[in-house]
Amino acid sequence: MESSDPLVITGANGHLGRKLIVRLDGTRPLRAVVRSQRAADLVRDLKLSHEIDVRIADYHDAAAMFDAMAGSSHAVHLVGIIKETRDNRYHDAHEATCKVLADAAERVGLQRLVYLSILGSQSNSDNPCLASKGRAESLLLTARTPVLILQVPMVLGEDDYATRALNKKAHKTWNVILRASSREQPIYAEDVVSAIVAGLSNPGLINRRVRLAGPESLTRRALTQRGATVVGRRTHVISLPVGLGYTMAYIMEKVLAHPPLTRAMLGVLDHDDDIDPFIGANELGMSLTPLDEILRHCLTRDSTSS
């Protein structure tokens, strides 16, 4: 994907944003759009062979987003949350940012936008997060800029939040897990990056959703035990009713300003992921990393961290 104009990456300071920058380093000019100086420093600290243009902008500021996207033909939107707080609502993080982005994209004449969403997102979902993501998808699909929406489940990458949580479980002799029968279909972070890169250049994938996941769907119990096997341990899993988790989350929402777990967040994490992953992978012209290889990459990299 060679081009002289910059690829705009919003939310570039996240794990996937930084991996995407490293992957594309030297292939074309890159412009990282972030919300704070701290986020900008994370991007600037990357070991890159080529200079990157880092912009600090409010994703809700139409003028700032227009300036950030000016002169570009392609963009990747990685902004989103799974936990809503009093200061950061789902609507503001998803629909509002997509509306501003879509308007700016139309004004600058953007040729292609790739939006990363969550598997299970749909506007009529009972889950507030998945419903919000679904509405954001619909907003982009009805805008004038050609868009590809990638829906992905749990992403596992070296030293990201999900990996650290799984690594911690893998090293425990006993684990207590909410609804251990819930199905997970984790995908490797590098595969998500490959999907984004493919989506930027594939002319056939326009104005549609592509669902993508890892090659295996398995229960949360099995995933925990599989992780333990990879790091040379053995773990036992005790399953608790998910309703207990919702009760705990409800209480935390009522008494804490910033609860570590909310009911909507739990609903996203408890979503059963079980799709045919090769349909999306074939459409994108990419292969998927086997689960055991994902776990070896992520969990054996630094087992002492747990």
C-alpha cells in the first residue's frame, strides 16, 4: 500500500494503533491522532525508522478533526470503549466521534475508512455498548465515505490488558470464573492489524461489515486451561453464575464513581463468540494465527509478570 499522502489513525496510542504504526512504518506517511500529550508521547516513543506526524485533537471537535484529516485519502478509526463512565459515555465515544469523523471525511474527500468494531454489535442489541457500536456502524455505512467495518472479539496481543488477565489466570492453581461455559474466540492482535491493512486496499470491501475472529471457539474454562498448558502449569476452574457478576457490577455502579466493572461491560465480555472465522479471513485475503501459537506468543513472552 504505497501512497504519498498520510494515513490518518485515530486512537493511535492504543495497543492496536501502535502495532499498526509499526507495521506500516516506512510504507507511507502516517498521521497519528490522539487526545492528550500523554497519548502523543506513547506514539512518539515507538522505535520507528521514519518520522510520524502526531496530532492532538478532540475527537468531538469538527474543526480539529478536519485539520487532522486534511490532505489524506485513507483513515483508520480505532476509537471506542467497552466500559462507560460518568465522564465518558458510550454515545460520546462511539456515535458522536463517528459523526464528526464522517463529516470531516466527506469534507476532505476521503477515499476509504476502516472502522474497528466489536463482534456482536448491532443497533437493537440489549447491551448498551454493543447497541452504541451498532448505531455508530450504521452512521458510517450511511455516510458518503466508503467504509469497511471490521467486527472482532477478544484480541490477544503481547502485553495488552486481555493477555495480562489471561496470563494471570494461567499461572493460578485455582481460578474462579463467571460463567466458565461462555464461548471465546480470541484473535491475535497482529491478525487484526493485517485485516486493517488489507481493508485499506481491498476495492471489493466497500460499505459493509466483515466479521473476523480467531480460528477456534472454546469455552472460557477451556481457554484458561489451554493457557495454563502453554506456560507449563495446570489450573482448575470453578464457575460461578454470571448473575452474581451482574449483581456485583450493579452495586459498584451505585457506590463508586469509577467502578472497575459495569453491567454493560460484563455483557460485552460475556458475549458468546462462535462464528466461522475463515469467511472473513478469505474475504480479506489473509490467514489466521492458530490459537496455540497466539498463546505462545503472548503468554510465554513474560511469564514473570504474573
